[in-house]
Amino acid sequence: MFRPIRGMKDLYGTEINKYNFIIDKARHIGEKYGYSIISTPMVEYTDVFQRSIGDETDVVSKEMYTFLDKGGESITLRPEGTAGVMRAIVTESMTQNFPIKFMYYGEMFRYDRPQKGRYRQFHQLGFEHVGEKSPYTDALLISMASEILNAIGIFDFKIDLNTLGDDKTREGYTRGLVKYLSRHEENLSEDSKRRLQKNPLRILDSKDEEDRKICSMAPIITDYLSKESGQYFEKLCDLLSSYGINYEINSFLVRGLDYYSETAFEFKPTGEGYRDSVGGGGRYDKLLKIFGGPDASGIGFAFGIERLMLLLDDAKFSRCIKKIAVVPVSENENDSAFDLIRTLHNCDIAAEFIQHGNLSKKMKTADRKNCEIALIIGEEEYQNGTLTVKFMNLTNESRKTKVVNRNDIVNFLKYSLE
Ligand code: HAM
């Protein structure tokens, strides 16, 4: 038996209904905020990710699907969307048109340990606002993200918010952090010991129990903020409060990728069930330069679509489109049924031609295909120019079936499906 690769799954039925619902809502809201869609390749030269996300991150050091192609080039399946979008902005010479706002959705790949809400192939829905830096921009982006969550029916979540400050802030903070962590060096994990020299901020993102305990007493970045970064963050907090957006300052939030500076945030569900971060993002000041672009700042975030799907109610998404079953009683009515199907499709009505088995089997098939209404054509209906309409979900026998004139069927269905 063939199986999908571990951590990768087929999306269909209820799951794909949820996926499409999320994308539809997000596209609508994104357009309102001025975002247009970009689709970048799923594979890039390895450097695109390595240089932007950072060598010391788990994503680059452990989780990338990296291969040599037939020409001997090192290529990588994208583990996230931001790097590809920045690369595209530079290679497509879009940098004259700042600010640029792009949204994207699609497959991402990380070779992580699979578990609930964590897959090796997953989908992200991301937004990038590039070439504009102000607390207003950040507040609008975070409010858009909250609006998307609300629009898909997610209300129980909190926003963890932090600032990683500017270069000056991080220099001072890194010194303070290294001084503190060096005192606990022998108890740090091997990864963190190495990172102490190379990239100490990463230690704050460690998943190791002992590292976490040590980090919980570490100095916090907000005590090291430069005047500019302090004012920027304060203004952002004021704006979010005045928008009525609830956030909590989490001074240890550094995010899992190296490119962030200033604003950083994550969305965490607070209801029953899945509790891990469903999305996150932040500001980046150096990404465009890494790709040879100008010295311009951007901000963005991405939701994990599977994680959002975990928070949506299955029952609501098992039947999405209201479908009609066209059921000929015998083969003699097949041509007439075929004709009817074409009429319905031309009028934009979702309809299935149920062809095989006896009438009882056909009705079971219609039910399995989640049809709301069956249109039955037998010899009598054919002779009289009528159809027997059966409402599949009604239990009241007197309302369950109706005879409708075939010429009136489109209007009848449009009214019944509202
Ligand atoms: P990230 O936090 O690495 O950020 O990923 C964003 C979201 O993708 C996570 O919050 C999570 O919901 C989802 N995700 C990540 N890994 C997995 C996985 N293995 N399985 C399922 N879902 C997953 C970024 O990727 C940044 N590019 C976001 C960003 C955009 N920052 C600025 N602009």
C-alpha cells in the first residue's frame, strides 16, 4: 500500500471546505486593506532562506527540505513565505513602488516532528506590508489579522506582543543576556551552549525545559529599549488599545526566525482544544537589503491554515454548497435528466447526475453526496412535464415531497435554496 509521506496529508471534504472558507474571508478582508495576491515558487535556491531566516534558527539548521537538483544546485522547499516575497520584490524590480502590500497562501515544508497542528507539509496564509515603517502601519496589520480571525468565527484568542527594538537596543540587550546566561552555561542544552556565542537571542526561543527555566529569570528586552524603539512600541500599544484590540506584552517573545526587529507578535487560542500559536509575525528591517534591495523596512505575519482549521467546527463545514441531485427512475429518463442537469448548471445551480442503481440506491447515493434536494424523473413526471422534488433533510412527510412543473424548476430551486 502506498501512504502519503509522514507529516503530509490529503485535504478533501470538510477540511477543504474549511480551507476555502478561510481563504475566501481572508482575501476579502485583505483586499479591503489594500493587499493584492502574490504567488511565488514553492522552491527557491537554498541561500534565499538560509541568509534571511538565519543559520542558527531551528528552521534552517534542522527543518529544511534541501536537495541538490540535477544541475547540482542546492534548492529548498520553502519553509515560510516571507523570504520568497522579498526576493520577488527585488528580482521583479518592484522597489520603486513602495509601499507594497502582498498576501499569499500555499504549501510550506518543515521537517519537524509531526503532531497535532504540526505537519511537514502545511499551508500558510501570509501578509507583507513593505516599504513603510510606523506604529500606525503595525497597528493596522495587527487589527487586520484580528479581523480575519473574527471573520472565520475565532474569537477566543490572545495576542502576545513584544518589541525586539532597533540594532542599538539588541546590542545592549544581547550583552546583558549573555552575561546572565553565561552564569548558567553548564546547565544549558548543547544547542543553547553553541548559540550563546553565535546567536544568544535564539536561546529565548528554546523548547528545552531546563533552558526555559533559566530563561524565565533572564533580563528582559523592554529594560534595554533605545529612546526611539521605546516610543515606537508605546505608540503601537496605545493605538491597539484605542482600536479595542486585546494584547498582552510578553517580553520573552523572540519568534523562531532571525529577521525580526521592533514589533513581534503571535496569536494564541484561549478556548478549549488547540492552544499553540496559530499565527505570528513582526517587523523586519534588513530583509530587502539581504536580497540586494534598498534599505527599507516591512512588517508581516502568517497564519497556519491547518491550525485555524482545528479551531473551526466540523459540523458546520461538512456540507458547504447546497446541492441538487437529479435522479432518473430508470434508464428511459436518462436523456431527460441529462437535459435538466445542463439547464441547472447553466443557471449556476450545483447539481449531480445520479445515474447508477435502482431508485432506492440512487437516493442513498444522493444522501451520501450531501444533496439537499433530489429531483426525481419517472415515466409519469416525463409524460406530464413535471418533477417530484424531495427535500432530503426534512422529516415532516407532508412537506418532504412536492410536484413542480418542470418549466418552473429553476425559480423554485432558487427560492428553496436561499
Ligand atoms: P512562523 O511563526 O514560523 O512565521 O509561522 C507562522 C505560522 O505557521 C505559525 O504560527 C503556525 O501557525 C504555522 N506553522 C509553522 N510551522 C508549522 C507546521 N510545521 N505545521 C503546521 N503549521 C505550522 C513565519 O513563517 C513568518 N514567515 C511569518 C511572517 C510573515 N513574519 C513576517 N511576515
